[in-house]
Amino acid sequence: MTSTSTEIAAAELEILRELEQKVLWLASWTIHHANHLRENDDGLKVGGHQASSASLATIMTALYFHALRAQDRVAVKPHASPIYHAIQYLLGRQSKEKLADFRGYKGAQSYPSRTKDTDDVDFSTGSVGLGVAQTLFSSLVQDYVRAHRWGLERPEGRMIALVGDAELDEGNVFEAILEGWKQGLRNCWWIIDYNRQSLDAVIREGLWARYEALFAAFGWEVVILKYGSLLRAAFAEPGGERLRAWIDACPNQLYSALVFRGGAAWRKRLIDEIGDQGEITRLIDKRTDEELARLMTNLAGHDLPALIEAFGSIRHDKPICFICYTIKGYALPFAGHKDNHAGLMTPAQMEALRKAMNVRPGHEWEPFEGLRTAPDRLKQFLDRVPFAARERRHAAARIAAPAELSSPSQAVTSTQAGFGALLNELGRETSEIAARIVTTSPDVTVSTNLGPWVNRRGLFARETLVDTFRSERIPSTFNWEFSPKGQHIELGIAEMNLFILLSALGLSHAINGERLIPIGTLYDPFIQRGLDALNYACYQDARFILVATPAGITLAPEGGAHQSIATPLIGLGQDGLAAFEPAFVDELGVILAFAFDYIQRDGDGEGSERNWLRDETGGSVYLRLSTRPVEQIKRAMTAELRQAIIDGAYWLREPGPNCQLVIAYAGAVAPEAIQAVGLLAEDRRDVGLLAVTSADRLNAGWTAAQRARERGLVHARAHIERLLAALPSHCGIVTVLDGHPATLAWLGAVQGHRARSLGVEHFGQTGSIPELYRHYGIDADAIVAAAAALTPGRPIRYLRALG
């Protein structure tokens, strides 16, 4: 006997309803079990998620078991993590052990993590809406890849974010919406869990209308899902329109309170406010308290038919905002209560839920326990779910990186200008690495020296847009034409957008199966504007090169707003980001060639015994550059020197056997350090000059080598330990850089030498570079004075003359 399409739909709907209940049970039990373990272990509860998870159980059931395809990508609302892991468990992509150890060591993560979880998380999500914006930029990256005729054998995917309504308070979300409008966003769905509760309270009235107007203004289609099938049927009854009018006018706080209080409270409030009006009274009276409560909480976000209809009706690629009305804590005892964010079900409440779900004690983790449908049929259904039909993470081949990079030599130049020249030379080539480079910048393309590259490679847009100045024959240094072949994505002035776009570009190999080499440029002080997004990109293991310039106080006339102090410490402390600060262009060429290869590595995490860094795993790269012109060194770039530059430091002047003093510098203060060594040479023996190209890698290698020795590998020696090993114990070290002095202050601890660290600790002011270097004590005179105070001996004869 064959089934009709209607019968098949009804049968599938029944299975989906059972799976919805199973997902809700597994998520609730996972949280309860985790808290029970924590209480036994250390007496601490780990907080909520039960209420926030419950509000998305139906939406995620409709998505993952019905609407999603394998090529679609989802950023799951952070607090819906238990629901997500429960769904993956039913699909066979999450283990019982990890689910049972939710929030435990190496268990399922409290927020979905693509690097820490093992059950196919597309995008990491946490607080502040970063996962939401990630989907928008991932959609733009998919367009970039396909416009360049790559990966066309794979179907386009939709980039989907499950968003909490309170999460839309985050400013970066709206910055992203604006950029999406500029770039012609497609294939992006944002599904708003409109439960009308934030962490602390019930949200303002009428917010949905503001969302609707805002999204529509930027070209999104807005779909409002408010009423479920039970409510829609009730509205069709006599008196139903009056009921609908009352619900539409009901304040959010009152609605939430009535949800929590239940059917009797609904009945009293409706009769009190509407009065005895015949038809509406009969509509209410013919339902029991339980039936009335079920009716009044039947919002579309908890109604599978409404959701499946809405998701399945989309036949275009315009961006869509679904506003789904839900109840926070739906189907749980604290549904609707404004304090339910951190609420946890009591053992008695869990026992009641267990009985309601027909789950036998000891069978809590059984995938199909308590369901009416036969397990074999459920298994067959899950095996056919389109989302899980094939492997979803791609692998892209590594692109051969150049062994070295060079540019036309100039006697005096800055590292920022050198970067532009190096990239311009790459732009001349027809190599695969040049074709896969994609640059981006938040409206500082020209002032960060990307102009020559853009002139050669063009700006990206899905549709060609000519440079009007060029077509009107107006002379201009830059050719500003947009086309699908362009390799530069121009952004507005929003550093959050820059870092989230770099995150999306840097995951293209896994999301789109196509390797890109992303390079983003911005002013170094404005890293801090987008620091949360930078950390997010690194946490996701996105791979990119960040070029930050100008750095320090070298942009002296611009004053404190355009000067950076703490960014070297960010480079030192940010996981997943290898930070470099070269002084000379030949160093930069070595580092950039290394970076092209480094950002493509994906080996294991064991440290190399050569430098004790985890170079096999790769990561992203941060280049802190300067606009200060510096006299370049004419020298041969040997293999030994090249490796030392990558490892973080080399001797520009080798210390002698009786060395009294070492000057260690990083970046643009190289001339002052070199001058100071010359002035000190007559009065301090065997002075050494240490060029630090990466304080970050030097420090990481040193701490890793110490850990290795503590584990019994007594032979472990870091690069900086080898460099300083021959220094006499009485030797002093003066460190200097155009940034916070703590960046290099640790060098004295490597071999127990006395150290004095110079740098910038206070907000800048306008002036020339010599004036500001003198003011902050990082000029040659300050270096000499620090050396005199640090190392005993005869007076330094040039100190007074300089002072």
C-alpha cells in the first residue's frame, strides 16, 4: 500500500514532533547531569542554559532535521549549545561521553566551538553577537570564491545565524548589516529567537517593529512568525479576532508573567479584561486550563508546521530575517519567568519531566527512549536527513609559498612602504599564491600602502563598476574599478567588520573548500577597536595576515588618537597569532614569505625541538609596521639569518667575550639603538646589539622550553636562551621599542641579567619623531643614560654632550 504525499507529510511531522521532545529532554538532562557532577565535585553550579535552550528546541528541530542541506552553515545561538549537541547526538555526530561531560574537561562545550567541539560546529559562538556577523561575511566570502570560478562543482550554501533578540543589542551586528547592504549580500538567513527576555529583564515593547523596519531598509526580507497552528485555528473560530487583538496588545511583561502562572491565570485575565462577550467567552470556556495554557503559548517559534512552512517557502537568495516569537524556557517549569536565565530545574522538576517524557530511570541517554515511533523507523529517518547526508568540512590543498620575497631596493624607506612594494611585486606575477591573495581594509587602503596592489589586481564586487574618474579622463594615482575578478574587498570604517571578514576569509578552506590568503590592513592603534573580533577569529582558528601600520608614536603629528602603546602586548598575549615587528624591509620580506606558508599549516601541536614553537600547527600572523623611514642595511640574506628572523631575534652586532652591555631593540627605534651602541662602544666593553623581530615568538619559545625541561627534557633550549647563553653574568641588558616597555622587559629573566626596559607608557601628543622620542625616553641619549646607570664603569663620555 502506497502513501499519499499528504500522509507522508503527516507521518514526517509526527516523527519531527517526537524528535523535538527528545531534543528538549536530552538538552535538559545534559545540563542537569552536568550540574549534578559539578555539585559533587566542587559544590559549584555552572549556571543556566536550560531556559535559553528550550526556546530554540522547535526551531532547531525544524532546521536540522528538515530544512538544512549539507552545504548550509549555521552559527548557533550560544545558549542553545545543549540543544545543538543533543541534535548532533541523535545524528550520530556526538558521543554519549562528551554529552554527559557537558562543560567538563574536553566534554561538549558550553558555547559551540569549531575548534574544541568534535561534532561539526560550523562557527564558534559566544557572547556579543560575533557569530551572527560571521554568517554575513561568510556569505560574502562564498560569493567571492564563486565569482573567481572556484568551487563551482559544489552547490551554494545558506549562511544561517540563530540569534537571541537581546543579542541584537550588540553594535557589531548593525555594522555588519550596513556592510552587507554595500556588498550585495545573498544567501544569508538570520533567525531571531524573539522570546522577549534578556539576561536581566523583559525587553522593550514594540522592538519587533524596529527590527522589521531596520532590516527592510537594508534590503532584507522580513518574515514574522508569531502565531502557531493552534492559535491560527482559534482565531478562525467565532470570537477569535477579539482574542487576537488582545494578544497583540498584551505587554511583554504581562504575557511572560501569565506564561509562568499558567492556564487559570490566563482564564481570569482574559475574562477580566475582555468581559463576557458571548463568542469569545465560549471560545475560552470550552477549553480546560491545560488546553488554554497550551493555546496561549502556541507561538510560531514552537510550532513545527509554521516553521517548516516558512523555511520551505523561500525560493530566492535575498537575505532574510525571520522574527520567530518564542517563550524562554518553553515546556519547562520556569517558562516565562524573568529570572529564568540562570534557572536550573530541581531534582523534583527533572523527575516530573522524566515521567512526562516516558523516560525510564537509567535510560536517560538512550536516543529513542520514550518515543512512540519504532527505533528502526526513527533511525531510517535520521539517516536520510539532508543536513547529515555527507561530510561537511572541506580540506583544501596548500598553495606553494615563495621561498623569498624581494622588492626594488631603496637606501632609506619604511616597513610600511616596503610592505606595499613587496605586495606590488607579487601583484606582477601570475603565480597561484598571487591569485589566491585577497586583501581588505576599513577605508585605509591607500594610507596603508595597498594602493599599488589594488591598481594591479582591482577591487572586488559581484557586478562590474567602472572608475568614473578614469572614464572621465581625470588624472588619478589609483584605478578604482570594481569587478568579479578583483582581489581587494573595500570596507567602511569599522574595525569589527575587518576582523570578522578576515575570520570568514581565513576559514574559506574549511567552509568553501577553496584556499584563500587573506591580508587585512588597518592603523595599528585601531586593533583595539576590533580586539574582541580579532580574538574571536583566532579562537576559530581562522588564518590570515594582519598588517597594522603605522605603529607606536611614529605617526607623531597625528597625536595620541593615532598612536599605539599596548599593541605589542596584544601581539605577545593573543593566542593563535604570531606577532612580528621588523625594522628593515629585508626582514619583512623574510617574514611575509614565512607567513604565506605558516597560515596554511595544520599539523599536530607538538613543539619543534629546534625552537620549541608549535609551528607545525600554524596560525595567523600580525605585522606591526611603521611609516618612519629608516636607512636600510645592505647584506646577504643567508639561510641562518633568515631562520633567526623567523625565530624572533638575531645579533646585528655580536657581543664580545667580555660583554658588559647588550642593547635589544624592536622595530622603528633601530636607528636610535644603533647610534647608542656607537656612542657606548668606547666606554663599555664588547657591546652587543640584538635585533628583536618577534618578541612574541621569542617569549613563546622560551616559556615552552621551560615547560619541556620541567617535564624532564633537560636538553630543551629556546632560541633566546641560545642567543644569550654566552653573555657574562655581570652583563646588563637595555631594551627599547616604540611601544610598551613590558614587551621586552622579560629578557633579563632568561639568563638572570640585570635589565632596564625603555618604551612608551602614556598617551601620545603631537610633535616630531625626535621630539617625542626624547620626551618618552626612547632616543639614543635615553638608551645611553640607561646603559650608564645599569652597568658600572667609567663615565660615558658622550652622555653629557647628548643631554
